[in-house]
Amino acid sequence: MAGFTILSAQSMNRLGTETAFEVLARARALEAQGKKIIHLQIGEPDFATPAHIVESAVSALREGWTHYNPVPGLPELRSAIAEYISKTRGIPVEADEVVVTPGGKPIIFYVMLAVLEQGDEAIYPNPGYPIYESMINYAGAKAVPLPIREDKCFRFDINELKDKISHKTKMLVLNSPQNPTGGMLTKKDLEDIAEVIRPYNCYVLSDEIYSRIIYDGEHHSIASIPGMKERTILLDGFSKTYAMTGWRAGYGVMNKKLVAWVTRLITNCNSCTTTFVQKACVEALKGPQHDVDKMVAEFHKRRDLIVDGLNAIPGISCCKPMGAFYVFPNITGTGMDSRKFADYLLNEAGVAALSGTAFGSFGEGYLRFSYANSIENIRIALENIRKAVEKLS
């Protein structure tokens, strides 16, 4: 009798992953052996979800908000999101231009499946969130990396965008504030980008998930640039701003035709986003915001500590990020490549970080540290890194 052969679709070979979860598993294995590990690899706030949001979800459960709801989201939440985006981005947004999803990541997944196909090209930031490249490839399009430059405060060169865009370009992905660098696009950057892409039939996926976590400057959205709203897919959510990563709640704001396409994909996949979670999201947007302000103020302190600490270590230099909760130090002075240095720090210093190449080939020579950890742990991590680097000389 013939044995069973496990087969997969060819498209599975085009899917990537997130290295953060692989490093977490390795770190946990070391902890199981008794080694102390400081986790600076995972990109999630280490704060509790604000109590008033939790209480809102509990109340919703008790009130019976436990059944299906409309596929693109509860009308109450879609209206609250439309009001919030209208106010913060300075553009008119209607509730039926909003789609609610279980986390921000499904917006990337759904819109790329909806608009990209074989023969198309999509330009994405590199180093950048790895799911961009993964999903472009999975959709069958060609992924075209746009280098993010340290000498431009981790923004990109507009002339490089001009060189890469063509009539095959169906989508440009932007992320500001950016993961993994903390870099932020200026209003002038966005105006220049809009000018470059106007002649092309090209969508913009603007990932603004860190828009509330800013220390210097001001957040700007390309959707706010005249003539850009109709072609922009604005991605935002609740996970980073409100420390709600496990709640799985995000949304996209886009033109109504795209809303219909994404809604159809949701219908075929997950039906809807959890109902009582959506009720809590209304409270997140409309309730008090002081917990968000306190969290950002604490991240600000941690940012300054880790940047100064890394810059004091020979062989390492670190730009000061303007937003998000990551630093992306240059480690070329250590004489090691990114992957080897990340492995070295995990095993020698007990500090879990990510290789810059986990975010694309242009991340070579860098590491990403998340400072979503306590001041005390960051101080210990910096001392451990300093000692580990001294052993290299």
C-alpha cells in the first residue's frame, strides 16, 4: 500500500515569516535551560490594556455581544473610526469607507490579494516589515525593494523611487513611523511621493499603525495630500496604541470599491471580527486617552536611554528614532554580520534581538531592538551588550 505524500500548493513556497517568533522560541528554549534572557525582539507594548477598555469588553460580553456582526464591522465602530481618521488626518471619511479586521495584518493580506496579480509590481520599504514582501510574492506580483537609508534618517531617496516605479507598478507600500527603524516621513516627503506616483495607476498602502507613538515631529498621512485619498489604503489599528495586540483589532480606510472587494474576502475567510472586541474598540477611540499618553511618555524615556547606551558601546552607532518603539543600530564596527551578531548577543549576553536582515537584504549591518521593556531591563541589556562586545576586541 502506497504511503501518503504531503503536498502543498506552489504558492506556499512564496510565503515568508516573521523572524521575531523564531527568535522568541530560541530564547524560550534557553530560558528553559536556566539562562536569563532579556527580550528586546518582540514588537508589542509591555503595558496592560487600559482598564476602561477591558471593562467595556466585559460589559459587552455580559450584554450578549457574542454573535456574528456585519462583515466589514459594527456600524458603531466604523462610524467611530471614520470620525477619528477625519479628525486626525484632516480628510472627510465616511463609515462605509472603513473595514474592520482581526488585527492590522489582514488589511495587508486582503488588499494585496484583491489588487495584485502576476505581471504586477509592488514597491515596498527595505528594511521593512517582512509581511509586505511576503504577501506581494504570495499574490504573484514582483516585489521591488526601496532602500531605507540611514543617512536620510531612515527615509528613502525620492530619486530611487523615480527609478523603480513604472507602469507595471500597482502598489507602493509606505510605513511611517517605520518598523524596524523608527524613521518617519515628512510632509515634504509625502508631497514628493504623491507627485512621483500621480502619472501611474498605482495604489498606496499606507501603514500608519504607529501613528500615535511619536516623540519628535508630527505624523502626516499621504491620504491627506490633495488627490491621494482615493488611491490610498490607510492601515491603522488598536494593538500598538492601546496595548491590545492579543485582542486582534485593526482596520483599513479605503475607497468604497475596495471595501466591497475586501468584504468579500473576509466573508470567505473569517466572517467578521469578534463582536465584543469591536465594542471595546469603540471605547478605546471615544474614551479617555491618558493611558496612551503615559505609555508614549515612558517609551520616550526608554528611547533616550537605549540610544545613548548603544552609542556609548564601541563598534555600535544608533540613530535616534522619531516614532514607534524600535532602534536600528549600525553594528558594522563590531566586525560581525547581522545574523551572527544577533546570535552572539542571544547566547553570550542573554539579549534577544533581531538581525537587520530579518527585515530585508538592506538591513545587513544592523540589528533591531524593541524597547518595549522596562528601564531596569534595558539598563541590564546595555551592560550585557557592552561586555559581550568588549570580548570581541
